[in-house]
Amino acid sequence: MSRKRKPLPIIEGLEITTLAAEGNAIGRHGEMVVFVPYAAPGDVVDVKLEKKKKSYANGRIVGFRHKSENRVEPPCEHFTVCGGCRWQHLPYELQLASKRQQVVDALERIAKVELPEIAPALGSQKIWEYRNKMEYTFSNKCWLTFEQLESGEEFPDRNAAGFHIPGAFDKVLDINRCHLQDNLGDRIRLFIKAYGKQHSLPFYDLKAQNGFLRTLMIRIASTGEVMAVMVFGEDRRDDITNLLNTVVAEFPEITSLMYAVNTKVNDSLGDIEILPFKGKPYIEEEMEGLRFRVGPKSFYQTNSLQAYELYKVARDFARLNGDELVYDLYTGTGTIANFVSRRARKVIGIEYVEDAVADARVNASVNGIDNVEFFAGDMKDVLNDDFIATHGRPDVMIVDPPRAGMHTDVVDTILRAEPAAIVYVSCNPATQARDIALLDCKYGVEAVQPVDMFPHTQHVENVVRLVRRDKVQTEVASDEL
């Protein structure tokens, strides 16, 4: 018989002092650090501990003694339950300051290298309805909030279309309005949900792994083009055709309507054929007159307007004059490579995902760009000494790796290639700082620019310009002469 664990206590009157990188806020109780979600610096709160270790604890707010002046009213009715947008209650200026501090902390504590003054975080032009892509899940058992459970009310209709609850993949919160995308996305989702209920179409059962309505992806480009991809858990041809025809009639704004049948255990569509139903099989984004085709499986930065600002920072940090050979590592669909190509002699892009490389080549072709070349394969296998000997030693490298950062083999190859400058774009300042420490033997940090791609979340992109140390010494000597 297992021993019953003693319930953890409530800490009364905990003062919240700062924000943490994971989206929580922090207070101190004696020598113990307490992480509290949805709190703001200046709050004084009662916190129910949910997890406790020797030096830290996690808890949730159960009462306010004092509400901070660093608070604004969150517009979203799903705030604190959905799990996204954990900083809706904070003024945007404080969000930006906290994101800059996150970058400072990572570079100082992990990289431990000499740093220039770190610029303020570059804010997003739009802080609501900025996402061009949203993904929703249909479920026959919606998540019930604590308030709903305590109400004693019965909820016979549990069909939902919304987001997975963090830490509980089989639980879906029914969403009425998401403020991160244009309201058209909500209207499409709610229409399909209502149609499914009206026609008794089975919503997906995430535990039993069966059901008809499964997932929905909506992309709304800055050009105004709209893509909707409906994924079904069963191949019921008549029901698919009837539903999609009704969507076409209701939403003429949709320029690309597509669908797929996924009977796998997981929701990934990488190996699933996505079929066109109406319109083009892609939508297009635009930057400085360049058109970028985005298909249902394409990666594209989810904040279109801010992606332009991010890429401008990367291009400025590259300091190209038209004579350089540029390597763009982790090129994705070649957006950065094609974007900087006008100011370079040649750009070589390398990417693991073959479909993304195919998109990159198409985007170069439709824009008449002939000084780019793309290669597919695992970065640590493709980028080696033989590759560089064949294609040329780069003058500048732009790297934009996934959250895990760069493999040490890739870092070693970069060090041997010795480009004059490296522009490191990252969505994870911690792994970026780790890699910068590895590059420190030959490269110094010259400039740092945090960029906010995701307002109301704790996430931040960061761009760092690194310069080869002997190059800096040469430039200094030249200036002195």
C-alpha cells in the first residue's frame, strides 16, 4: 500500500519580483525560488504549491493581496486555461524588456563571452492577429475547466474544436475566439464545428483514435490569400465532398482549399498526401517584390510582417556588398537565401527537409533568381570539408538552426571554413549562447538584436553578428594607419 503524500502548503503574501524565461513569474520564499504562471512583477499573491524541491517550487495563484500596476486586462476569454499567450496580462513594453533580458541572461550566463551593448528588442508592428498560421484539433471530449467542474452542471455535448491542453495531449479546449489570427480563422473553424454537429459527423476521439473530423489548419497570408487544410480521420468520400462544398460556398475568401485523410496514430502530415479541392495548391507571401509560395507542408515564419523585419536585420548584419559567397545553413524554404541574394554574388542553401528544398528552388525560379543553389540532407553530413572545397569557402555564413541549435560537427566545420562573418539567427537564446561559446575561439560577438516574433508569449528570436577575430584585428590596424 502506497503512502499518501502530504498536501503541499499555500504560501501567503508572496511578492512577485521578476519574470522567468519559461513564461512564469518568480517570487522568493526564504531561500526557495517559487515559479508562478500568470503573475506580474509587483503582485502580492497567495500561491498553492503544486511541486516542491529543495531550492525551488512551482505553484498557482489562489488569491491576490495586491495587484501590480504592471498589469493590463487580457482580452482573451481563454486566458490561463489555453496555455498559450502567457503574457497577455503584461504591457507590451514590459514584454519587450523581459525578452531582451532573456537574451542578456543567456549570453552572459551561458556564452560567457565579451558582449557589445545589446539593443532593445524589436517590437512587432501588430501585437494581435499577427499569426499567418493556426492549427486546431477536433475532439469528442472537450476539456472542462475547474469552474465548469465545480458548477455541478452536466455537459452532454463535449464536441470541441480548439487547442490541446499543455501536458495533456488527449485533452482539447473548445475555443470561441483566438486573438492571434484574423477573425476569418475563427469563423471557418466555428462553421465546420457547427456543420459537423448539425450533420452528426463524429468528432475525433483522441484516446480511441477514431472519428471523422480530426484537424484543421488555416493560413492567412499578408497578401490576403487564404489556405484551409481539413484533415479527416476516416475516408468517407461523400461526407468529405459535402462538407468541403459547403465551406466553398460559405467562404469565397479561401483561395486554396485542401484536404487529407489521416488514419495514423499521430497528427503529423509529413508522409500524408494533401489533396487540392478548390483553388491553387499554395498561397503566396511577399517581401520587397519577391513572392514566396507557401504550400500546406511549407515552413514560413508565422508572423509575416515581423519576418520581414527579422530578415532585414539578418541582411544588415551580413553587410553584403555584392561580391560575397554566402552559405545559408538550415535554409528551410530558402526565404533568407532568396531575400539576401540581390546583395551577394552567390548564395548556397542547405536544408534537411527535401520538400522544403523543393519549395526553395521553386521560390527562386518564380522570382527569377539565378544566383542561388540549394542542397538537401542532414547538415552535419552535407556541410563538410569536401563540400566546401567543391563549392567554395564562404565569405559569410547565415545560420538559422532549430531550437536545439547546431550539432558540434557543424560548429567544427564552420570553424575550419573560417568565414569572415557569421550571422546567427535563433529562436532559442540558450542554445544560441552555447554555440557562441564554442565559436569563441575564433569569433567575437559584434552586434546583438533581439526580435519579438510572438507577442504575448515568452518566446524571442535573436540575431547575433560574429566576426572572425583576425578580421577584426586587421580592420583595427587598417583604421590606425
